Amino acid sequence: MYNSLYPVNVKPYYVNRGFVKRKEDEEQSSGSKTQTQESQEQQRAEQANQNVTKFPRQQYPTGQPTAIDYSRSTVNVAQIITDFKNTTAAIGAPDDIKAEVETYLGLIEGESLKENPNGKIIHTNLKTASQVLDNYITATLKKPSDVVEKWIDALFLQKIDFKSDPTAINPDFQVQLPKKEESQTVVETVISEDFTAEKNSSASTYPTLPENADVKKAYIQGKKYSSIKDTDKALSAFENALKLANEKEDEIAKPLIFLEVAKIYDGHDLLPQALTLYNKAAVNTQDPTIKTKAYYSMAKIYDDAVQFHPAMEHYFASIAFAGQTDNLKVQTFSLMNIANMFAGKYNASEAKNYYETAQQMSEETSNDKLSAKVYKLSASKMSNLNETKTALDYYKQSSYYFNKNQNSLELAGNYAKSSELMLKLGNKNKAKSLLLKAQNIYKQNNMPEEMFNIEKTLHSI
């Protein structure tokens, strides 16, 4: 059962609120359990807690999660190159900056493919490329930045394998996908930085507010304080709501309160507490909407902490419960996230399978904007994996949906990206044709800087 997954085993923390029990409180309330059961549960809890706290959320210099855990003892240079490319894309670097960075990354890649790569050459080019990005960030934010260079410095405190091998992934990243027959309720066919799960769903057959009037008032007050980031008052209000829910025996309210407090802990990176409460929300309700939100949130925590297997299991759970309410968007997000995890493991074939499943799911929503973004992100990730033809196909489909929505600027961006891929395939005429389409859109929107960049690229072909 999904409610027997990892979060239920997370060791509770006492945080001066009434949401997560202390160990002594648990012992007093677990009289029906045998000593052996309690011992086994404690062991599992301690192990799960060690897993969470040992591997905190890994991030790019931009603050976005990275697929690679750099706290490991050895990092392959191929992994660094891929994450550097992702960082360049994540900060929205213009084409000229990207081209300059790509020049240095090309030198690094060439050196790493030699029989005996020179680590100093690789290090020097990485430092130079990082300075290019930091200069761009400095100019954009109008204040000094050295975050990328510091990131590179931190990497070189680890052991680097300078011989490029995209398949040389740590054992922790080699967990195989569970067989489909093991998850029969999962749709057979994320989330990335571009997507967030829906906050509400009207498809639930259960109330979205507590039944009791007093509990409802305290709960809404907690939501209000939470929305304005007043954490102390929010927690106090939710604590009061939980106390009232217990007094009034409002069982509908409890999982709603657990979910809201879990979000607060999650936002402050108090991961063990967040996991504990997300799990309490999931197992104390029959509402598939609440279960969907809870399991999706748990999956994201494990995903961000680079724990592949539990992340997969919880994404599967979110897909299953979202299916009960026909929540195709959350199913799409979960599938995209699974695909992104495989892309992070450099497993192009599995990534492609899940991207295409997510694409199909997005099309079933009849939400053209969603489909356009799903195809665009899929294209970007497959391009990073050097799956050029597949990426081109995805950009083409993304452009179709952006065109339906009359989103000309996104369309121009797709043309520019597709042009780069056409050049990689040696098709200069098609590359120029796509750039001219992009340039025409920028002209229509009076965007001289973008037009100038396109013109420079055209002259260089």
C-alpha cells in the first residue's frame, strides 16, 4: 500500500508545536503495540531520518534543484558539463553568452575525451566559463556576483573524474524503475522548474474546509497568516485548529491542517517534519485530492534530495490518486518529473518514454498552453542529452501549440533553439530559415536587441 512508504518511517522531531509528537508522547499513545513492533518502527524511523538529513536538497547556483548530488565522493566531468549547461539555461543567458560558454565547454569536453585528460586545463576552462556567467549575472542584477565561480570551486573540493563517461553514475542513481505490474493502479503510459502542482481541485468528493465552524475559523486564520509568510502566527493558528478539531471530533479537518503545516515546514527546508506531516495528511483521509497533494509533495522532497527510488514511488502514488479525480495536470507533472529524473541519470531512452507519456497526458487536458510547455521542456532536456532529432521533433510540436495560442515570443524562442540543433545536424539552410522566422517575430514585436543577436548568428553561419 502507498501509505506504507518511506515517510511513515521518518523519525518525528519536536518543534515546539503540537503537530509532530515527541518520542515520549508516542510511547504513551502506543500501548497497543508490542515491544518488538515499536523497536522495528524506531529502527526504520531512524534510518529514514538519516537518509533525509544526510542528503539535503541539492541546488544549482540559481537555487534550482540539480539532478546530481555533489556531496558524493566522486563526480564525473560529464555530469558537471551537463549541469553547467542547465545552469546557463536556468539564468536565461542570451545567445551570445551561451555561445561563449559553449566554446569553453566544448574545449572541456574535447579534453575529457582524451585518453589522459589534463585536469588543469579542464579546471581553467570551467573557471573561465563560470566567470562569463557571473559577469552576466552581475550586469543583469547590477550588483557583484560570484555564485557560479564559487560553485565550481566547491566542486573541485570533491574528487573529479576527468575522463568523460556520461554512464558513470553513482550506484545511488542506478535504481531500476519498478516493474509496471508492481504498481497496477498507475497510469501506464513533474516536475520541473517550469511546473507547479495545482493547489486546488474541484473534482474531490470530500469537503475542502473543516466541518465545524470554530475549527473552520481557526483553519482559515492559519491559511491567511501562511499566505503572508507570518510563520509563527500561522503555526499558532493551525495548532489551535488542530486542538479544536480533536475536541469537536472533526476528522475532516485534521488532514487539511496536517497538509498546511507540512507546507510551512517544507518551505523552510525542515524536511523530516514536512515528510511526517504530509504522510499524516495522506493516511488520515479518504479524499483522493488530499492524498494526491500529499504524495506529490513527498515525492518532490525525495526528488530534490536526490533519492531516486522513494521519489519514484511517491510520484507513482500521486499519479494513482490523481487518476481517481481525473486530475490530468498533476499526472502530467508527475510524469514530467519522473522523466527529468531519468534525464538526470543520463538514461535517454527511459526519459524519452516518460516525456512522451507526459506529452500524451497533457494533450488529454485540452490545455494547449500546458502541452506547449511540456513539449518545450522535453525538447530542452533531450537536447542536453544530445538526442538532437528527438529534440527537434519536440520543439516542432511545442511550436504548433504556441502558434495555436498566438504566443509569438515563445514561438521565436523555439525557432532559435531548433536552428541550433539544425546546425548540429549540418543543415545550414534550414538553420538560417528558422532564424529568419524568429527574427521576423522579434521585428513585429519591436525587439531590436533580439533582432541584433539573430543577425549576428546569421552572419556567423
